[in-house]
Amino acid sequence: MMTTIPNLPSLRTQFVNLFIDNTDYGFYTHIEYTGKEYLTRRNWNEDSGIYKVSGFDFTLRDELLLNELGAPLDEAVFETVLEIKRGDDHRALLTMTLKPLS
């Protein structure tokens, strides 16, 4: 369903009702892993940042400040807002948070 929305990447999802030896073990969801392969399948830079977020509002916060190489000034504090799953240079994230939404 998400593939119909332009410019909004989503994870590939598959559903299966698992039966083993005629025993129904229930309905399961397989969700694509968001690692290097996720990025390369979409022709994106494999070193791009991937973050796990529980709440994010696209505003610059002190917790997200970076050094000149794009690394968090304090990774533990950074990860109170965004958990880093992939990537070392987070300047693109900082640039995104500085731009007004339109």
C-alpha cells in the first residue's frame, strides 16, 4: 500500500500463516531489514544514515548537534532522540532539520 505514495520509502512486508505438520502456528509478519541491502536495493548510498525513532518533529535540537565530521557531539545524548542504526556522517540529517517544511 505504501508504494502508491510518491517519495515515501517503506519497508517490504510479507504475511504468512505458518503451518508445520498440520499444526497452525499463527499468522506472522516479515518486515524487511533496514541495513545496507535496503539502501542498495533502492540505489541509495550504502553509507546513508538510518535511524530508529519513537518521536521526531524535524526541528533542530541541542541533542542532535554534530562535530565537523558529522558525528554526534555526544552519541548517548543524540540517541535519546534518534537511535543510530547505520551511518557515521549525520550532516544530511542536520541539514534536513534546518530547512523549513513547505
